[in-house]
Amino acid sequence: MLFHIKDQFPELRPYLDKYLEFQERLEVPAKTVLLEEGKISGNYIFVAKGCIRAALNNNGDDKTTQFFFENEGLTSLESFLKNTPSLFTIETIEPSIIYLLPKKYVTALLDDLSHEPRFLKVILGFLAERQLHYMHEFVSFIKDTAEQRYQNMLNDRPHIIQRVPQHYIASYLGITRVHLSRIKSALARKQG
Amino acid sequence: MLFHIKDQFPELRPYLDKYLEFQERLEVPAKTVLLEEGKISGNYIFVAKGCIRAALNNNGDDKTTQFFFENEGLTSLESFLKNTPSLFTIETIEPSIIYLLPKKYVTALLDDLSHEPRFLKVILGFLAERQLHYMHEFVSFIKDTAEQRYQNMLNDRPHIIQRVPQHYIASYLGITRVHLSRIKSALARKQG
DNA sequence: ATTATTCGGTAACATATGTTATCGCCATGC
DNA sequence: GCATGGCGATAACATATGTTACCGAATAAT
């Protein structure tokens, strides 16, 4: 929420720079858990290099719900705002470089920024974008078949397919890895 | 976004009251289209009485994506913020009383409020809530079967099932009305 | 090098869901 | 009163998707 804003909105830079020193830099291998499902989220997480996923345990099977790559940041929003246990586990997929900003600094920063009128539009745009993202995903489940959702991913976010193991992608699409494999071979048969 | 905030946050009332006079009150029968898919959204829509739905045409069949009831407000956010054609048709389900606030007043109000520090938290909380709503819907498609989604709706939003025709609910759940009917009779057989 | 894991493909069968068609009920308009 | 259309249930059949099991390639651990 913070550090990618810095580049897009230079006028806000002074507000943000003040907090950079409080970040903790982590260099971690693949499959490192950054936040466990059921725990309270204590940090804003920024991905400098690598990629990570959000996942939940659904009666024993692991369901991936989101992917994050370089220069994306995340919190378990619900956990962060309401101090409730996180619905998701946050875990690296590749070896990654991560920055953590403890929650107290994030809230302090928000307080700073609430006195800065220009910030309202920034935060509005930022949250609206996330909201539209989830809304599009949701609508896609209503209107599209699994095969169409895979095609959408191929078109809109091909880096996911290139970098992420297939079983994570399958659960993200709401299907099994067997079915995803079938979809791929059906598409290959159709055109190559 | 505006008029239900008024009651929750009395300190913002002066900001909001100024704009009340610009609302247009509409009393309309069921199946009245308030915004057509493909058109640019020109108003913030507030439901005073009745209920409405958002829907889209997917290769000829009508898919309902959201329901709104008394004291809820909506915009086609994407259309509103980016001035792009709305993805959805907005249509009344029951005879309804609707208030419209033209876009220019909404943006003027937001400008007013950007100078009011207390407002940032309000808008943050408000947008976060919408975002969490979509996220939960999205996650539910990943982890739940159609039958479980119907059960969730029964538990969390039973008024929808009571007031909305079944074929709208079916498309909202991502299934056909035939399948929804089967789910209902399966549940009835299980317990009654 | 050798083993153990992870990953992706495929087959056979089971279950979930879609499609089409038919029926009955009920509200509405004529 | 009688049509008409919207709505919901159900059946028969078709397709989509899940489950389990097995294979082989690539990668990591020893």
C-alpha cells in the first residue's frame, strides 16, 4: 500500500520516507510461511523480489486464493483492520526478498496522511483498484467456465502461469489439478 | 456511500446535508432499469425502499451479480471512477423508492471531505468492507460447492432468499435454476 | 550416483452440474 | 371468465468436473 505509492505519487514521498527505516528486510527461501492462518496479522508485507501466495486450509486441502509478485504489497486486510485472525496463510513460492512494516507504523502513517487532502484520492483509487480486482474475479466465477478462466489468466496474467506450480493455479481457478491438466491438453489439441 | 454514513457518523452530517437537496427521488415499479450495461454511470444510487440487482448479459443469458436492499447504496464503481461503460445493468426487482445523486455532486462532496481528517477512516472502513465482501464471495467460489454457497446464503442473507426470484439467485450462485431447485429439494429431504 | 519429493500427464470411474422439455401454480391483463 | 407469462419442480439425458491411482520427468536431499 505504501512503497509502490511512493513512485507513483512523488508529492507523498516525504510522508513515506519517514517510515522506510522501520521496515525489516527478509531474504527467505521458497515455502517460507510469513503469516499463518489463524494468527493476527502484524505487518504490512511488500514483495521486492520473488513471489508469494495466500492460501487457506479447507478440510485438509490447500486452496490458493491469491498470488503476489515483485512490487506488490499486501496485508490480510480483515486481520489488519479488525484485529481478527487471518483467514489466510501467506507463504513464499520462490526464494524471495520481503520487507515487513509493523502495523503500528502503518497506522501512524495513515494518521499522518489523513491530514493531507491529496491523499484521499490516492487511497480511494488504490482501494477501488483492489475492490475491482476481487469483483472481476467474483464475476468471472459467475459467468465463465473453468476453461475460460484459464484463458483469461493466460491473457491477463501470463506470468502466473510461467512462475507458479500448476496445482496452486488449479486451486486458484477453483478446480483440481487433474482438471487443469485436461484443460491444457484440450487447448493444445485445439490449436497448439 | 453517503446517506447511510450520515447516521453512523453524526460529525460528518454537515458535509452531507448540503447535498441532500440535489438528490432526485424516484418511485418506480419492478423491473425498472436504472442503468443500462454499456452506458456510463451518472449517479450514485441509494435504495430507500424495495430491492434492486446488478446483472450482465453473458452471450444471451442474464447473470445476476449483486443484490441491494433498503438503506444500501451503490455505484457501478468502475464506471463511476474511470468513466468507462458500466459492466452491469442495474434494475429494480420490487417496486422501489430510489434516490439518485448526480456524479458531479458526489465528486464535489469527496473534495469537501478530503479536507476533513476524520473522514479518511470512515472511507477506509467503508471501502474495506466492500472489498472484504467481494473477497469472501470470491473465496467461497474457490472453496465451497454450490450447495454450501446456498447454505451460506441461507445463514448470512436469508432476506435474499425470501424476497428474490429463484432464477436470479441461481445465477448469483453461479448455477442454473434447475440445479438450484435440485439443491433445495436435496436439503429438504435431508432435514426439512 | 542414488534415493526421495515435487510436479505434470493420463486413464477409469464417480459425482456434480448443465440442457431441454414438460407440468402445475399463481398472478396479471384482457 | 379466459388467455398469458412468470415462476418453480422434476425427469432424462449430456457434459463438466472430481477422485483415485499410476507413470515418468525433473529437482532436491543424502
